[in-house]
Amino acid sequence: MVSLFRKIRQKLLAEGKTGRYLKYAIGEILLVVIGILIALQINNWNDARKSRVKELHYLQNIKSDLIVNIAEMQNYLTDRTEKIAAAKRILEHFEGKPLDDLSRFNADGVNIYSWQKFYQSNNTFQELLNSGNLAIISNDEIKNHLLDIEALYKKMKSEEEHFRFDTETMIYTPLYALMDLNPLVKNVEFTVSQGQSGESTPLPEDYFNDFLKSQPLKNGFVLTVLELNTLNAQMQKMINMSQALIEIIALETNSRT
């Protein structure tokens, strides 16, 4: 092709057709420019396609993380709701309700003592941040939801730390000073496992007398109800935000594949 263009230019020059040569040269330049532009456009299309494939991969992984988180948070909501109910039952005895089932009372206490922190699965979001690839998510609504969920998660972790401090100060410290934990643990393990483990350790009727006279312990259970309700409200909000984000991702991946 290049050889053909060269022969045509040489023929025009040899025939003294300068005007036609110039027009031809300009036309040849335009063809080259058009060819370059087409090549660039094709390259841009390929880059955009590769970027979109990568974006969709991230979106699917984000969706998977959200599904895992929702299931885990629902388990935490159930567990923490049970702990709130247990704390309320314990407080009834602080207020004077007769303690007629020591094993049940003990089980309620151990249930609260063994609370756990929640850790979300956000590996994909962290990868996007650490790799500088967050900009690859083209839908601003998705990015904003991700950032809002992360901000709420940090708020939840702060509330958890507050609860941890109050629990250690007002429940664990006085409990360790007042009670021998060995029979408590054996008794609740026997009760929960329906006799498969632990020991049927009898608890004397006056075993919790000092326990129920402890103002720090009572305050600890009051704060348990307050702070677990706060954590549950935050977690329910995070579930709602995560479900909304899953729907947005579904629309994004279905409409722009």
C-alpha cells in the first residue's frame, strides 16, 4: 500500500501536476490521520471493555461480601437480642424478684459475659482502597453507599469499645472479686449441653446474695441493655444499607453488561 502511494506521487510530480499532487498528499495525510483515530478509538474501546470486566468482577465480589455480612449480622442481632432479654431478667432479681431457678439465672449471666465483637467481611472494599482502584467503580451511588457503610461500621466499632469498657469495669471486675467462676461455668455447661459436658454442680440458695447486692453489677446489666440496643439499631441500619446496595449493584450489572 505504501509502495502504491509512493508511485502515484512520483507519477504526478513527473507529469508536472503539482496541484493534483498537493491534493493527493493532503488526502493521503487525512487517510493516515483517520486511520490513527480509528486505531485509537478501537484501543479505547478495548481498554473500556477490559475496565468494565474488571469493574463487574469487583461488583460481584462486593455483593458476595455484603451477603456474607448480612447473614452474620442477622446472627448477631438474634444473639444480642437474647442477651438483652437475659439482662432484663437478671435486673428483675436486682429489683427484688425471688431467685427460684439458680441455673437459669447463672445461664443468663454467662450468656452476657461471653459477648463477641462483630467483624465485617469487606476484603473487596479494602482491596479497592489499597490498590487505588476505587475510581474503577463508575457508579457514584455505589461508591457513596460503600463509604457510608464503612463509616457506619467504624461507628459500630467505637460503640463496641464503649460496651467492652463498661463490661470490663462494671461486670467482669466485681464478678471476679465476688464469685468462684468454676462452679458457674461447670453448671452452665452442663445445662446448655443437656448433661453432655460440664458437671451438675449444685449452686447454694445464697450463692448469688452478694452478687445481687452489688451496685456495679446492677449498673453493668443496665448498660448492657442500653448499649446492646444501640448496637442492634446500628447493625439493623447497616443491614438495610447493605441490602439497598445489593439492589443497586444488581441494577448496575444487569443494565450495563
